[in-house]
Amino acid sequence: MTLALDEARRRSRAIDAARRINIAAVVFLVFYLTVGVLQPTYLEPAGVMNFLRRAAPLAILASGQIFVLVSGGFDLSVGSLVTLTVIGGSMLTANDPSKTWWAIAVLYAIGFVVGLINGAVVAYLRTPSIIATLGALLSVNGAAMMWCGGAPRGYLPDNFRMFGRFVFHDVPLIKIFPLAIVVLAAVCGLAYWGLHGTVFGRRVFAVGDNARAAELAGVQVAYVRLGVFVISALAAVTAGVMLAGFGGVSIDVGLGLELQAIAACVVGGVQLMGGRGTLVGAVAGALTLTALFALLTLLGLPQPLKETAQGTILIAAVAFGAWRRRRVG
Amino acid sequence: MSESQALVPAPAWRRGSAAPPLLLAGSILLYVGVAFWTGQTKMLETDGVIGLLERMVALGIVALGQTFAIIAGSIDLSVANMISVAAVLASFIMHGRADMMLAAVLVVLAVSALVGVVNGAIISRLKVNPFIATLGVGLILQGLLSASFTDFAGSVPREFQAVAYGSFGVVPYSVAALFVLAALASFVLWATRFGAHLYAVGGNAEGARLAGIRTDLVTTGAHVVCSLSAGVTGLYLASRLRSGAPWIGRDGVYDLESIAVVVIGGTLLAGGRGGVWGTLAGVLLFASLDAAFNMMGVSAYPKLVLRGAIVIAAVAVYTVRTRGHVA
């Protein structure tokens, strides 16, 4: 009798554990191993490091976006903020490496202000965040174009680009170690702590779950909203600084990144309209999307079909999440 | 279905806000004011006003459909991509031949309706958030389109260009069509059972379902209307540009702008309240703004910055009085 109970208990614990495994992590491993089979260099330490480096900007954006999503909103302005960061960086530094740190500080200040405006419009003007951040997207893109006069030019100094580009060589065991991974780990660690380890994080979940209830429980809902949009904007500036090290200065570096970041979170099990999600899931979602893109490139599919694949996986992930919630509650 | 009629809400105009008249007055004041201020009084003569109305057509038609989706408590982000698909498909099938016009139009309408059904099914059957569902469908459409066509494809025959360039006297066909479609849409919303069900589902989907309304069919119907309107916009743009290219919908930002004008027009983003005349007033505001910026010689980028700020301000005017929480 007790044996049977133990057995049942053990089984339910196993089911529980299985349930807690993030589906995105599993999907990611499947995608990555497929990529590795097609192109074995991906399975070498250097290949893994390079993959993580390329995934870093999206993972950082997702780490910021998840705060807004869990609070029940959307932040559509992050892609344009990435563009503004790259273009602003080239304008502020004007090829002078000594201005890099000052420029980065100014860019973070701009990001902070944009996030604060987004949050204030949602919290105090009660404008739905889709509209508020859409307006910000248009304005920030316009501002970036105005800043460079419509034609981005110049280069970024090397010490600006090192965050995305610099690689430590001759590291034992893994051979190469990109600086981008340090930034990625730092941002993800900070975001994990902020979302799952602080009172602020609990309040973000509370507001996303039921803003009225959170308010009655004493949460200053407006401050939480300001906070999540500022976090998302600061993450976007960070991703922008990373992407500046990847390619040249152009007006479309950030194009569509907001949707990819939301997609990454959703694939990682974050629930739209708030209240549910984990940082690990969001990062796993970002890695999954990056692996998917690598896979499609390896398969030789034309570039545009990446979008088709992204759309399909997005719908599939959310449909699966909805189905699972209906099944297990 | 008689029990469901208890749920039919009061006509929209009775519950609507004073938004459309105010917006209308504001837009006209802006346009006329800027015309006088910059001394371009020629813009107030027939040609100028017709030009202003013509600016409304593309965004106006797709925004009418978007109004249906939003009133039903949904949203459609795939319209920009649907517009590109429709325009490319039309000009590719026609390939400059007048005898293919009817076939092309029918194919475009059929494809649009199908996309609407797919959107509605993903939302109501698979229970996917409409934001993600239509975003995903939009990405799928755009990917397939851009993989098949990289540039302007085919061309439309001269006869088809009449859609955009022909006119009854001084009134272009396209402007007349916009107002006829708006009248039709408002008739459907106010006077038909489908319209009443749209408001019911948008206002309280669970309540509507318990009252015996097939909410899944209503949601799907709203998306079919929305996709069809995007298809018609695509046909119009193909006629105006004389050909279709895979980027015209996205370049026009029709997805986000159509949502913006619907909300500016007083339709609740959460659904259940609103109407098409407010949407048209919102479209007129955008058209007047564009015309005013042009008259003042504002260059492209500051225009973009101002446009973003105006979208927020115009929506905030209503929402600032909201009592509840908004995310």
C-alpha cells in the first residue's frame, strides 16, 4: 500500500519535473543539434561561443522585453532604439575613440528617457502600450534619421565596437571567448535577479496578473510600469551597443527586432497580457530563434523564408502554450 | 437565435463618444488654417480638396476593415502584408492584359478571404492571442511573397488604372468607393445581426458565448472583412502604382497606421465599442496632417517624429479619462 503510494508520488513528482522543463529549451537543443549535424563546427567549443555571441543581442532584448510582457504590456519601440543607439554612437563619437565612454553614457541616458516616456504615457495617460510604444517607434526612428541627416556615415571607434566584436583568444579548453558572452551573462543574471529575486519583480508579476488587485494590495502600479519600460529601453541600448560591433552603421540595424524579442519571449512560454513567464524561458526562446535562423541559412533557404518560418514557429509556440494551459491548467 | 437578440446592444451612435465630429472639425481647421497660414489658398479649391480626399483612400479602406477586427475585440497586424500580396498578385495575374482583370480581382478577393479565415481560425480555434496570430500570419505571407518576387511584378492594364485615376466628374471613383464602403460598413455594424454580434463579442466574449452567439464564427467573420478590405486596398494600390511590389504594404506602415486611426476614431482597443465614421475622421486627421506638413515644407524625418507624437497625443486625449488599468 505504502509502496504503491510512494510509487504514485514518485511518478507525479517526475511529471511535475517534466512539466517544469521549459519547452523552448528542448526545442532549442533539437534545433542546435540539427545545425550541428549539418555543420559540425557548431559543435566545437569555438562554434558554440560564436553562436552565443550572435544570439546575445536578441537574448538581451528578450531579457528586457519580458519585464514589459509580464506586466501585461508590449514594448514595440526597442528595435528603433537599437537603430538610434548605433546611429547616435557614430554621431557622438565622430571617429574619436576617447569619446566612446561619454557617448555610451549619453546613449543610456537617451534610452532611460525614452523608457520613462513610454512608461509615463501608459501609466498616466492610460494609453494602451501597443499604441504608446508604436508612437515611440515612429518618433525614435524619425529622430535617428534626423540625427544623421538620413544617410548614416562614418565608423564607430574600435573601443565602441569591442562589446560585440572583441574575442579573447587562446583561452584554455574553449579556445575563444567573446566579450559579448560576458555582457550577455551579466545582463541575463541581472534580469534574472530583478524579475525572480526582488520585490520589484514580484510586483511586476502582480501587476500583470491583476493590476487592480495589485493596487489594492498596496503596489504603486504606475511606478512598476515606469520601471518595466525603463528596463526594456536600457536593454535595447545594450543590445544596440552590441550590434554596433557586429556590422556597419545603417538605418535598419534594429528593424523588426522588437517583434523578434516578443517572439523569443513567447516561444519561451511568456504569456502575453501578463502575469506569467520566466527569464530562463525568454533567453531559451532567443537562443531557439537564433538556432532556427542558423538552421534555415544552412539549409540554403532564401532569406525571406526566414520570416515565414519565424511566423510559423511563433503561432505554433503560442498555440502549444494555450493547449497546454487548457490541459493542465 | 431569438434569445441572442436580448444581447443586441444599443446602436453604436447612441453609445459613441463625441469624437468623430470633434476630430472632423479639428482636421478641417488644421488643413484650412495651414493653407491660409502658408498662403496656399489654392489647396482649398476643388483640386486641393479632392487631393486631400484621395490621400484618404488607401489607409481608409484598410482601416474600415481594421475597425471590424478591433470592435470584435481582436486586432489584425497582417493587413500590411496582405496589401502587398494582393497588389503583387493582381499585377502578376493581369500582366498588362485587360481580359485578365476579372480573374485577378476574383483571385485576390478569394486569397484575402482565405487569409481572414486562417487568422480567425488560429485565434478562435487554437486560442492564440490575436496579436501573435496575425503577426505570425503576416510574417508567413511576407516571407512567401518576398521569396517569390523581388521587384515589381507584372503590370496592370490601362483599363484597371481607371480604378485609381478615373472619376465621375470631379469625384474620383476611389473616393466615391471609400465612402460607399464606409456607408456599407456602418450599415452592417448598426443594422445587421452580424454587426450586433460583433459588438457583443468584443464587449464580453464569454457573455456573448453564454448567450448563444457562435463567437468563433463572429471573430472569423471580422477577420474575413478585415482581410478583404486589405485585399481591396492592395488592388487600389496596384492600380495607382500601375504595378505591385512586395514592399508596398510594409512601406506604407498600413498595419500600425490602420490601428492608430481606428483608435484615434474613438473605437475601444479592447473591443465592443466604436464605429466606422470615427475611423474615417481619424484617417482624415492623418491625411490633413500629411497635407499640412507638405504645405509647411516639413521634411520627411521631423514629420516622422511628429507623427509618432501625434498618434500618442490623439489616443491619449480619450484614454486619459479611463478609470481602470491599461497595459
